Amino acid sequence: MYNTRVRGVLIKGNKSFADVSRDIIKPMDDKTPMWWWVTAFLATGALFWGVWGFYNTISTGIGEWGLNNNVAWGWAIINFVWWIGIGHAGTAFSIFLLILRQKWRTSINRAAEAMTIFAVMAAGLFPLIHMGRIWDGFFIFPYWNTRGPLWDNFNSPLFWDVVAISTYLMASFVFWYMGMIPDFATIRERTTSKMKKKIYGILSFGWIGNARGWLRFETAALLLGGMAAPLVVSVHSIVSMDFSVSVVPGWHTTIFPPYFVIGAIFSGFGMVLTLMIILRKLYKFKDYVTDGHLDAIARILTFISLIMGTAYLTELFMAWYSGNEYELFTFMKNRVTGEYTFAYWTMLTCNAFIPQLFWFKKIRKNITIVFIISIFINIGMWFERYVIVVTSLSKDFLPATWATYEPTITEIAIFVGTLGLFLLGVLMFFRFVPTVAISEVKSVLKETTTLKSFTDE
Amino acid sequence: MNNRNIIGIYDDQDVLLNALDELQENGVKIKDVYSPIPLHGVFERLHLKTRLPYATFIYGAIGVVSVFLFLYWTSVVSYPLKFGGKPLNTLSFIIIMFVLTIFVGTLFTFLTYFIREKMFPGKQVELPIPETTNDKFAVLIEKEVTMTEDDLKKVNSLLQKTGAVEIKETE
Amino acid sequence: MIISASAVKNHLKCKRFLLLSGLFTFLLFTQLSFGQTAETEANFAVCKACHTIGGGKLVGPDLQGVTERRSEAWIIKFVQNSQALIEAGDQEAIQVFEENSKIPMPPNNLTDDQIKDILLYIESGGKVAASEVVVVETDETVASQETVQAETPSKSVSGRKDIRNMQITFFVLLVLMLISLFDLFVTKRLKAKWIHYIIILTALYIGGEVIFVEATSLGRQQYYQPDQPVWFSHKVHAGQNQIDCMYCHFTADKSMHAGIPPVAVCMNCHNQVKSGKNTGESEIAKVTEAYNNRKPIEWIKVHNLPDHVYFNHAQHVEVGKVDCEECHGVVEEMDEIAQVEDLSMGWCIDCHRTKEVQFVNNKFYEQYSKMHEKLISGEMKKVTVADMGGEDCQRCHY
Amino acid sequence: MEKKYWQSIEEYKEQNKGTDMNKEPFPEFSIEGLDESEIKGKSSRRDFLKMLGFSVSAVALVSSCQTPVRKAIPFLTQPEELVPGIPNFYASTFFDGNDYCSILVKTRENRPIKIEGNDMSPVSRGGTSARVQASVLNLYDDARLKNPYKDGAETDWATIDKDVKANLAALSQSGRKVVLLTSTIISPSTKKLIDEFIATYPNIEWITYDTLSFEAIRKAHELNFGQAVIPEYNFEKAKVVVGFSADYLGTWLDPVAFSKQFSKNRKILKGNTEMSRLYQYESRLSLTGSNADYRYGVKPSDEVTVLLNLYNEVAKATGMSTYSVNSSPVDVSKTALDLLENKGHSLVVSGTNNLNIQLIVNAINNILGNYGSTLCIDKPMNLKQGSESAMARIVNEMNEGKVDGLLLYNVNPVYDYHKANAFAEGMKKVDFTLSFADTKDETAELCQYIAPDNNYLESWNDAEPVKGEFSIVQPAIRPIFNTRQFQDCLMKWADISGDFSDYLENNWKVILGEDGFVSSWNKVKYDGVYSLPQDEMQGNSGFREQKLSDSESGNGLELVLYEKIAMGTGKYANNPWLLEMPDPITTATWDNYVCVPVKYAEQNGLVHENVVTINGAFELPVLVQPGQPEGTISIALGYGRTAVGKAGNGVGKNAFQLMHISDGYADVAGTEVTMEKVEGKTYELALTQMHHTMEGRPIARETTLQEYIKNPYAGNEEHLKDEKNNVTLYSKVDYDGIQWGMTIDLTSCTGCGNCIIACQAENNVPVIGKDQVRRRRIMHWMRIDRYFSDDIDNPVVFHMPVMCQHCDNAPCENVCPVAATNHSDEGLNQMAYNRCIGTRYCINNCPYKVRRFNWYEFANNNNFDYNMNSELGKLVLNPDVIVRQRGVVEKCSLCVQRLQAKKLEAKRENRPLRDGEVQTACSQSCPTDAIQFGNLKDEKSVVVSNNKEERMYHLLERLHTLPSTSYLTKIVNKEA
């Protein structure tokens, strides 16, 4: 049982069910605010720049990027992993906190899941654009063909990637959409606009909310969640295998799967924190996303940050302990010291040191600082991928081939474009979809809001 | 068939659950309950069950077997190609089988849910009490032909007694 | 089919026997007998352009029984240089010359022994008297040819119709589907909605299949049959006149290209044959004109492979002993040449998977010791091209 | 008749092609005719000729989704020797005035596509050099003149003939002087023809001019032996070679022959432990120096002192008089001891064009009794016969107006003469100037007439590089353009009837004798070479001693000019293959630069890519070069051409005017210069390798001969360890019949880079330009890694060819999602380009980094305006190999097209494969036989026996990739 005396009041403001519906749906009924238009304009601009990057890459060639014979993966893969990592928060929230019976997830999971969808979509663009012959990209699917038939290489982590990412995108979308159906029905029944009634009527699939419907709904949600839970672990494990299955020093380590999964959750929670702080500010959702919520995320981040720090240290230890000179060179002479010192220490600082500030309650309570730290985490996680991809490739086995890598304007454009895409997606989500899971909040509302519940005991 | 229902509307989940108990004790057959949130108490009291988990299990089982057969056939039988000195039938299959099983399970569970619920995009529905999607809980009691006026009265009073804020009769 | 079955059985029996009696002698033996056959046969290929053995008169007389009609010495002289013999006033020669519309037989650069071999070859009716093995081999090729003949023509005709039928079906169904969709949502004339559903689902299924088939054949040219600058009929040349493929496409056994014959090759015969039964003089005149104006004929290439495919005729024709018909269809029944097979990778690979290599006949394969052991121990029944790496990418793509 | 499936045939563009081929029933068909159709056809792929091999045109797409109609145009009469689809090989000879090589020209459908070495030649013995390999591309150079020129405008040969004859006749009648300035001519027939030509016009003076002269060697031999010759050097017999600034493995005199000879003495295989020892004293790090067992950096001005000290040591030991001399900056006693121990089996050579130095060298060789064994003046080399004094005289006379006619053949003095300006000025005072240049080069631009010569692949000629050793030049293609062979011009103008091929044949009747001439002449043409019966070699009789003298060491910064392996003296400056070939020492492409010693750079604050001015005159970028001796800098020659073609114009700077002149001898080294840093300015250099040490990793393994004799596994201990440690769960792949493999002997490999160009020519490897090379995207399928170790001022240098290792456990194969790369039944790591979608994962996962990505469309792209963007240049493409599309990964295929061809040949001939029959482009071209190729399943093959050597190891074998390529440790003949 949720003990409000111990855990604090989850939803503040003594809300009734009607208040919840009203509060959450209100932003959707309001006139589109100015900040929305401004941000959407900026996001669209960024997206268009990204489209230019795409066009330039496809029409001219991957040569427009800063890659070379040695460093054949660059920003595209860094950003891919970064986005995928961010995309882990939604499902992680929904599933793990569900399993752990964390009631406070209800105010956040909708937004987190939406973020997942858009982040995975942004991530999915990178493997596409990064192909040399995007027009032949369908070769990657093992479809029946007249070449023998010729199938794919099922040993390739990239194939696993394709399977895992598409499964993940599908599963998280399904899960996310399932959760929204009752809320769409709520909007459908509340709204006075005929247009909205029609649209949300279609979106709600004819939800009526009777007992049997709710039972099946809950069971299905639980099943989908249950299946998605191992997926959360496996997807980023598989992404990590892109690296760990290879022979490249600094990639070829068994620590990668757990390290990546944790890293993904870390970056995902970081991004959730960033977004939720913005959301509660803009939509005045302080009653739903309370300081307590943020505090909880911050605590988790502190914990994960410690794991990350351990992983970094383990890597260094293993490089030394394995006696592998290539590995040792990569870590000691190309990361800790050497050409990529800056990237390595940025990563370490942002991921392992800065989140330790959350040990202090004062800092956890200061939303501005929390916001800034969450941004640092996002940056740190980006650098982590940068360190992994670039440093390992640039100086690998044969010194004669060593080469450095610098991104070009096209690569930057593509990255900014995906930021735009993500932002635009989030904006649409803010505007047209209930940003907090209404029915889920309601279902935990009673036991978590009023202090009565335990005084009665 | 007479479709008239007596509907008791409640505004609190606990009150509703108590009401259900009381109604059932008094032999009132409850046809359905509409609520804005899922209530386990309701499922228990109405003795509702679902076989969705079994379906999911079957999908998963079919998924894992067919994916393995496909992988084995393509890389060992149909067009065996040698990759990096590995045997044709490799451990890599496990990863793909694992993920694709989830894929198959998720997708088909999702579809099964909608098929069972007969839900589809654009389905037109008319709710007896639209507020049940917001903050009201509605108990539907079918007004059977056999019901006498007394019975109806009893139901009405029971509803009232258990804290219904409103009682309605609908087609 | 009966022939083919017995031939295969014979062949197997023979093989088992030979394997017992020792691989080496077998190789040596077949090698020798094949050597003679091949040379004489190749030499006779030139003759085949104008003569048959028991197939009636072509440009020149039927050669069946020629050794009975003429003396060997005379034949040798005539074959080596007929015009010289005629000019020398040899009565027999002049008679032959006049009997055959005064078409001179071109001189041949053959030795006396080679001509004697050819005569032996003619006497045996187009076969070299050799070991049983060879006979069996020949039987088998005959058999396989027959099966090919039985299947291919129907394929070339009906296949093309199939495609057109599919296209028509596709459009009909597309229209039907649109109508039923329109009715379903707008006009709502038909009350029985299941009819709509059936129509839509069928249309989707068949449409999908048509699209798939069309998409996979994109860039392929099955049943491609362009108009050539000269109306050249393979049916007349290869079919009725029985000219050997290799007479014109003479590089097929040594080069990657089968080669389109130079005009000079046409002129070997057509400096005498000036009119044909289908087109009269007009088409042959084009050839003569091209030769005289020294302007080659621009044929349109029918069998095209993508640039990323390396195909070598010599490997298939000379080494693999694949018949021309297996890939090009029954050319002798086509007037204008058409592409019968789709020439897709799957088609190549399918053949590679089933076709046996000349494993025991060609000494090249001696170095594959493990496979020889497996054959002897019975672990392998036959050695297909795929067993020799015929499924590898870099057999065809480099 | 059935309705046709295709309806659009009427729409095909009419092609007016193939008309040229009918002008005469001659085997070759016109390339020009093809050229036009190719422009229309836009065939980017390998097979603009593939469809039938003769002439096929792909007509532009009729509509976007229909397959193009391809036409097949057969020959009218097919020549007997030409079978479309089958290559023909013609024996011929490469000689460009500097380098000599006996070659085989591979032609397909009568267009030369590849040069291979001629095994029959006793001189070049099947070896080639990078320039020889690349010379085939010169045939298809867009800059070649397509017509003769008169006063800068195109004209026809009739006009040229008329004008030239009139001019020559007029000059002859008035007895005015005409100069025929040619490069060294080693063709006996041409020499005879020139004599006849001069007989017709007796006012002509024939002057031979070499860009880099060897006159001092000949003069020294004249003084010592009375014969002004360059002796034949025989490195094979020399157990100790002492070189003084002679880069004989790279560029000096006849590097192909010398590499072959040199490597024969350094094969530590099958228990042989005899090995020659190489000392090198040099003023820059040359290729030879990088292969030396002992290398000493010496300033050019110190060379005399060092040599004289060496002479003294040798003379002292043999009881001869010594000279007083300054003390040597480097210790020569060890060298002297070694030389004395190997009397008669040693060789001292100097590349310095200085009479005194060459006299000392001769004296040392004489004392050591090397004449008659490693040096032979009775069988002299005919290369490098140029006369500097005559050239200087002519330039003076020209400027004085005493020369009224100038015929220039195969020379470009306006570019490469050290007094180029004086020459150019002088030319203005000459009334009648004519150049036989095949491009409008710097000199030809100033000429009234240009009578373009044929490319050597279009010409008839003969050659006698060494007395008594002949070879034949025969055309592999008809002249592509309206050009005429130099010799034919001379014959025409001297009214000698017939053409030069007849003349040649007649001349050979003298050599071969009239009896059975046809067959013996055919044999010569077939073999490409002919040797006269050898006389017994003479000893060092009649040595006339000369006075030797010492000279003072210089104080200033001394400049060393040198020929780059790729660029030479700049004759091929428009050859994109050579421009992009990484220098074996600096790995730089596309530029020349100043090599600065490491210490000097530190002291003067110079770093890589800084810009300096030399003598305040011209700016060049700096490349800090380990091994560059103190007090010296070096600059490559052959760059800075202004009129050579679009690829080479303006690449680098011309340094010929900085030649060192002393006593009338122009030498590359010794000019004292000043060097100033240009502050704040940098110039980007395109290097293919930026990191120069091995970081202590066991990559190129090395040991000394002594260690090796003690323990054959010396230097290769890692191999044993890794063999033991490498365990696997998987069963080893079991090949049947064939498993292709390669061995690379690091002891033999000199790093000459010839294989890179051979591979490029064989496999249609694109040229990508300086900017892309700088981005580290060079497309070469094989590279030669160069590592420095030990002392940075005098480093040990390793050259290590690395191409795809064809690993059995290939990491790249595992990671390709679409199965575009996998393993073949013959152990090849195969790459199916048309399946590749370009994820580049394989590139990352290849520990050897031998995979290449097509970053752009490198063919038919104006941004890469090299041979693959030219309809003419594309004719060099190998039709058996596809030109890769943008976005796919490519790599070394072990020349699978050659393997398949040889397999087919064996099958058709009904026999198993023979060892050594199948060769890749790199192994075939290797002048030191360092790269060996063969079947690992053939127990008798060279590769198997090499793999049994204790020296064998695999690159990065700890990774357990099980490569099919193995390396043999480098053995240095050095005392520990």
C-alpha cells in the first residue's frame, strides 16, 4: 500500500477526478500559445537543415561526411546510439517502475513514452542515412527474392539491430498508444468541438470503459509491458553488440551490454528530467509532476551515475588487467591521456561526477540546478558515445592506418535535423495528446493524494 | 429484447465497490460497470476473466519455433554461406529468436485485444453516461421483463442507499 | 523419357564399374577417345553448314554413303580444293558442281588424315566409333535435349502470355477494387458488404503478387525479342539447315563471349546463297551490302547481363559441357531470337546447385582429393557446381 | 510473327560508330570510333566493351524504367589472333629516355590495359617499376596531341612534311647549323637511322641530353680505362655493396634490374643463410638507404672526404699509397674491413655526378678487384649517354644566334634543364624549331612545329640497354590519334622509303643474319628479347690511376634534389596514378616539399606543413623527415610542370634550377641554399600515413642475420606464443583442392611501390585527388606501411605491404548484415559489390584496415577529373573488373579475375593448376619477388614452403583471424 506519510503526497492540490481531466486536457483546449509557435518554427528550421543534410548525403555521397578509411563510423552512429539511449527512458519508466510498483511513474510515463517514440524515430534515421547505398537498403530484410534466394547474415549485429530497433519501436508505440486510448475517449466525451470529437473518436477506437474492457485492457497492457521489459534490456544490449562483437580495441569488451543498458537508462532519465521540468513549467503541472517526482528521478540518477562510474573504472581496470597492449593503448593513451582527453574527461565529469551533486538535498530541491545537471547528463552521454566510437577507431591496431576524424557541416546538419524532428514530435505531443496519463493518474489518485487514507487505518 | 437499463451513478470508487457488494448481496444482477479507471474490485465482484495471456503464450511459442526454423533453413539449407569461420548454425540465432518472439507476441497480442474487444479506428459508440470517462462510475442493471415494480423500486432504493448520486433509466 | 531413364541407369552402372576398375585408367581412356571425337566433330562442324548425314540435301548433297559413291582419293582432293579440281577438268567434279546449282565448295585446310577421319565419322552416321562410355554420354545428351525440347517452346510462348494476362488481371482487379471501395463508403448500393470485402482482399492479394513479380523482373528482359536490323532466322539456319551453333558463334568455347559472327562468316555461304525462302533476296542483300560497304551490321543484343555479372561462355560450353539450349532455349525453332530464361541470379544458382561438373573427366579436378575420396566412399553421390564453390559470390561478381 | 515485347526500338539513337574500323581490314579497330559512342553511351561500368568485347554501345535509357537497348557490333572480318574476351600479350619494351624495362603488354580487344614484366629478359627479368606500370595510362592521356601543330594551330602531316623538308633543305643548303637534341637513344636501329638522316642533312649536329646526367661516371671511366662508358653493374655477385648517394633500388640508372639482382642475394629461405650486406652513405633518406643494413647520413660536401677516407683505409690495407685527407665525419673502417674481406665480390657505387668522386669510386673498385666481376666495362650500359658539355655549348650557341634549326626529341629542357631560362631565350633566336613531343610540353609550346610522336605502345623500335642485350618495341595498338613515330618522320624527311617497321626489320637482318630470318625474327618478336653470345669478361686490366683530391666540408644548408619513385624527372607529371602514388619514404602524394631534418626543424620552429622559402625564391611546404642528415634539406624533382595536362599542371614546384654545378657537371646535391620560414602560412600535404612508429607492437618483425642463424625464430618469438595461445571452439575450415595464399618476405621487399600501381591498373582502382587523400580516403587496394624505429636521425625503416589478408576467421565477414562479404570455397574473403549497402561496419572491424569505401562516385564525376572521367582514359580499365559504384565497400580480391582466368585455362587444357602459374598483379610485378602467391593446398608450392619457414608469421595473429597471407620476418645483415 502506498504510504503517503512515508512517501509524501503524490498528486498535490487535493484534486478530484474531474480536476485531473480538466487540468490535463486544458492545454489542448487552450489557444495554441506563442512559445509553441516559436519553438515549432525553430524546430522546423532545424528539421529543414537536417533535410538538407540528408539530401546532400544521398545526392553526393557519404564522402560529404568527415569519415575516412579508418574511422568509418562517426557522428551518425554516435547520434544513433545517443538517441536510442534516450529512447530507453519511456519504456524503462513504464515497465520497471510498474514492476517495482512505483506509483509516481503515472504522472511521467506518458511523456516518457512519447519521448521514446520520437527518440527512436530520430535514432532510426541514422542507420538509414549512414548507408552508402540507401536505395538498396531493403537488402537488409530477409525477404524471398530471385537471387537464389539470397538471405542475410544473421551473425551481423547490424541485422540484430534492425530487428531489435524495429521491434522496440513497434512495441513501445503499441504500448504507448494502448495507454492513450482511454484518455482519448475522455477527450472525445468532454470536448464540445465537433472536429475534435470526430478525430479523438477515431483515435479512441470506440473505447467505452466498461468492466470487461478495463479487464482486457489491463491484462493486455500488462502483457505488452511484460514483453517489453526484456526488450528494454535486449535492445541496448544489441546496440552495444555493434561494438562489443567487433575486434576493435575499446569495443571488444563483455562489459558493454550492461554498461550500455545502464547508460541508456541514465541518458533517458536525464532527458526525461529535462523534459518534465519544462513540461511542468509550461503547463503548470506542478501538482502532477511534483518536486517529489523530480527528487525521485534525481535519486535514481545518482545511483545510476555510480554504476556508470564503476563501469568506466572497470573498463580501465580490464584494459590493464587483460595485458592487451592495444586495449591498454586505447584507454590509457588515447582516452585518459592523448588526443581525445577532452572528450573522455567531459564524459567522466558529466556522467560520473556531476550527478553526485544530487546527494545534497538542497541541490535536488533547486529545480534550476537539477535542470542544468540534466542537460550535463545529456551532453556527457553524447560524449560517452563519441569516446567509444571515435577514439577506438581512430587509433586501432596498425599505427600506419591511424587517422583522425572531424565532423563536417553535413553531419552536424543531420544531427540538428534530428533534434528538430524530436522537438517537433514532442511539441505535437504537447499540443494534441494528453501529456499525463489521465486514467492512470486517476487510478492512483485516491490512495496517494489524501492524507486521510492512512489516518483512517 | 428489452434494452432498458437502470443506471446508478457514483462518484467515488470505494463507494462504488461497497455498493456493488450490497447490490449483489441483495440479489441484484449487475450487467456492467463503467468507470474512468480500472478497478480490480469490480473485476472480482463481477467474476470477469480473460484468456489473453494464453493467447500471448501461444503466439510466443509459435514465434520462437518459426523464427528458428526460418533462420535454420535460410542459413543452413537454402543458401549456406560461410561467415568468418563460424558454423552455419550459430548462436547468433538466439538473439534474433529472442527479439522476434517478442515482436510476434506484442503485435499479435495487441491485435487480439482489439479483435476481442471489437474495437477499431473510427468505431462509433454511444456511452450511456459520458461522464464515466471523466469522474463518474456507473453501474448498469438490466431492467429485465420479469422485473416487477417492486424489484425496480428495490433496486432504486438500494442504489440510493449505497450512495449513488444519480439514478437513470436508459434505453 | 524412357531413353533418358535407361541412359541414366546405364551411366550409373558404367560409373560404378569404372570406379572399381580404377580411376586413372578411366580418365586416360575417356580422354583419348574424346580427343579424337572432338577434333573430327569440330572439323565436321564446317561441313555441317552445307551438308547433312542422312538428313537430305542442303546447300550441298547429303553425305550419307558418300564413300560408296566416290573414291576416297577423289574426295580428299575435292574437299581440299574443289575449284582446282573443276578447273583441272575432272568430270566427276564438274558434274557435282553443276548438280548443285554451281555453288562452289570453299577450299578446306585439312590434312588427308583429317579428311579420312571425317569420312569414318560420316560412315558411322555422325558418331565416332568409340567406347561405350562415349555412347552413353551421347545418349544422355540426346535425352536431355529431348526433355528440353519438350518443355521449352511451351514456356517461351505461354510465359509471355502469362505476363500479359497478369497485367490485364491486375488492372481489372484494380478497377473492381476501386468501385467496391467507392460503393462501400459513398454510394452504399450493395447491401451485402462481404462481397466488397472479398473483392478487395482478392484484388489486394493478386495485385501484390503482380507487383512483386513485376518488381523482381525489373531490369530483366525475359521474352525480350527485338527486331533485328537483318531479319535473320535461326529457325532456318540452325533448325532446317542444321548449322552447328559453334559454326557462327565460334568463340563460345574459348572466350567469355560467344561472339556475334563477323559478316565474313555469313559470307562463307552467302556469297553463293543469294535468296532464302522466307524473305527472298532482300535480307541477304543487306548482308552482302554490309560486307561490300565494309560496314558491320548493328545487331541488337538480346541476352544482356548486368555489368556486375561476369559470365564466361568458355567455362560453360567447353568446360562444363552445357548445351546452348539450356540457357538460350530451342533456338532452332525461333525465327527471331528471343530470351527464354529470365537470366536471374536465382536461375543461375539453381543450375549450379544441380548441374554436375566434369569431375572425373577433367584432370583439373584431380587436385580436389577430399571430394574424390568422398565420391569413392559414397559419401557424395555427385559433384555439383555448387560443391566446387558455384554458390560463391566471386564466381560471377568481381 | 508474335507481337514484340519491346516496342521502343525505333527510338534508339543512331550511332555512327565503328566506321573507322572498316577503312582497312586490319586487326585493330579504331579507338576513336569507340570514343564517340562511349560519350553517348555514358558507360561508367567496367564493360563498355564487355557485351561482346568488340564494340558495343549502350544507348541511353529510352525511358527511365526500361532497360537500355544494347547493340552488338561484330567485326566485319574477325582477325585470327583476336578473340573478344581473351587477352593478348605482346612482348615489348619500355624506354622513356631514362628507365628501361622489358615488358609484356596485355591487350583486350586490342587495347593495352596492363603492363607486366617480361620474364625472358636477362636485364629486367620480369620486374617492373611503378612508372612502367603506370605508363599504360599515358597512352590514354587526354593531354596527348591529336594532330601535328604549326605555329600553335593544328595542321596535317602533309603541311608538316612540306614545311620541314623545305626548312631543312634551305638550312642545309646554306650550311647553317641545325641541332637534333634527343634524350639518350638506346635503339641501334634508331641510331642508325639518325646517322642516315644526318647524312642527308649534314648540317645537323646530334646532341644527347639527359635530364640528370651520368657524364662523370663515363668521364671517370674514360680517364681510368680509356672508355667513356657506364659499366654494367652486377649486384647479384656483390656480397658487400657500398652506395654513396646512389638510389639504385629506387631511381638510379636501372632500378628494375638492380632490384632483381640485389634481392637474389638476400633470400633467407630454405636454410640459406648467405646474404649480401649493404652500406649506404647518403645525404637524404632514399629507398636504398631505407633498405640498407648500415646507413650513414652524409652531407653532400662531405662525400668526397668520406670516400677518400674509405679509399685510404682500403689502400692502406692493400699496401698502396694513401692521400692526405680531412678526418671523415663518419666511421668508415667497418665498411673498409667488409670490403676487403670480400675482394672481388663487392661493389662501390656513387650516384653523384662529380668526376673526382667517380674517380675515387673507380679507384676503390679497382683495388678491390671488382672490375670483371661486379662491374664490367666491356659490356657497358647504353643508358644515360647525355653530354653536359655539348648541351652547355649548344645553349651558348643558341643564345649567340649560331643555331638556326632545332629538332627536339623526347626532351623538355625548358622545364628540366638547370638553365632553363637560357635555353628558352636561346630558342627564340632559332629560326626553325620543331618538337616531337607527344604533348604540348613547356618546350614544345615554344616550338614552331610539333610533330607528335606515337606513344611507345603504338611504336616499332628496338633497344639495347646493355651491350649485346636487345629487346623489341612493338605496337600493341594502332596510333589512337593522328600522330607519327619520330623515326617515321626522319625517314620521310630524309626520303628513305618504307616505314620504320620495315627499316627495323631490315636492320635486324644484320643482327640475326639472313638465314631463317623470318622465323628467328618472329621469335625475337615473340620473346621480345634477344641476346648476343657473351664474351668472357675482362679483368681490371689497364687501370690508369688518376690523381684524387679531397674537398672541404661546406658550412651552409645544403640542398639535395632527388627523383621521387613515382615522379622521376617529371615526364609523367600528368599521370594521375603516379601523382597519387604515396612516396615510399614520406608517404606523401600529389606534391613536392622540403624534407627537413628533425633536429633542424626543432631548432628553427618548423613543423609539418609550415611553408618556407628557398633562397627567397619559391615557397614550399615543410615535411619533417627522420633520417634527413643534419645540414641538408631535400626537394623532389619532377614537379611544378606548367604544360603537362590537367592533372599535373601546377602540382608542386620546379626545383631544377637549384642543381649544383661544379666543374661543368650538374649534380642533384650540394647547392648551398638559405631557407626562411614564412610566418603564419601553412600548406596542406596529403600523406597516406601520419603515424610513423609501431608503438612497440609486433607488426613488422625484425632480426639480424646472426640472431637468425642462432635461432631461426629470432624476432618471431611472438608467433610461437600466439600459436600456442590461440585456441578456438570452432573447427578449422577445411578446404579442398584450392586455398589461395600469399607470402610476403619483408627481407626482400624494398618498398618500391610498384605493386600499388600494378594493382591499381589491374583492378580499376580510382584516383581520388589530393583533398580526398588528405582526408585519408586513398582507394589503393594495397598499401605499403612504412615504420621508423630506433634513432630518429637515422632510423631503421620498415616497408610492409598490406592488402586484404583473406582471413579464414575474417572479422569483416561476421558483421555485414546483408551477406555482401563472405568466404569462398577457395579461401577468398569475397566482396560482392552489388550486394553491399555500405554500412561500413566491415571497415571498422577489419584490424588491417584494408577495406575501402567509395565515398563518392569516382567514375564519371567532374569532381574527380582523372582518367575515369575521361572517355579516353577509361579505355585503360580492365574489362574483367567492375568499376565500383558509389557507396560500396571494395578491397583486394587477390585478383580473382586472374585466378579464374588461369583456372579456366587449366580446365580447358585438361590439367591441374601449376604452381607459379597463377599470379596476382602485385606478385607478378614484384621486382624483388618479395610477394609470392599460390595454392596453399599444393604441397609443392612456393607459398607452402615459405609458410614452413620459421620466419613466417601472420599480421596481428593474436587476434586469431587466421589470414591466408603471411609475412616473413625482416632480416638485417647487421652485427649486433
